Amino acid sequence: MKIEKSDAWRRHQSALAERMQRDLARYTHPVIRALGLCGVAYLASCAVVMVLGAGAVSTPVAMVAAFSAVVLVLGAPAFALAVGVERHLRGLLEGRGC
């Protein structure tokens, strides 16, 4: 005996997944954006250090590099979780299932 889900049930599951994605986006998007910004700041400050040399770099550039590196290291687990949640919910919406 083959049991199929009705179209109404699939639409209900899709609407629920969309709602969950919208609700969780309030928490995942700021994490992704903040770590993306820190990553850009880290790469830019490291590029300045590499071009000018460590002796010619001013203290603010070194502080930006250090602060952004600390934020990236400490925020990496939250970033991985946020990206995983977004990918899972996007998979639910595209019909790939759990």
C-alpha cells in the first residue's frame, strides 16, 4: 500500500518552512553579516601589513587586525551554525526534505 502526501499537506509544510526561515533569519543574518564584515576588515588590514611591512604599520591598523581576528575565531561556531540552519531551511523550501 502506497501512501502519498496530499497537495494541501505539502503546501502547509512549505508555508511552515518559509515561516521558520523568516523567524530564524532575525538571528542568523546578523551573525553572517557581522562575521562577513570582520572577515573583510581582517583581510584588508592584513593586506596593508603585508604591503607596508610590520615595522611601518600604525597601531590602529594592527588593532583592527587583532580585533577582527579575535571576533572571527570566537564567532566561527556561531557562523557555522547560522549557515547550516540557512542551508537546511533552504533545502526544505526547495523540496529536498530533511
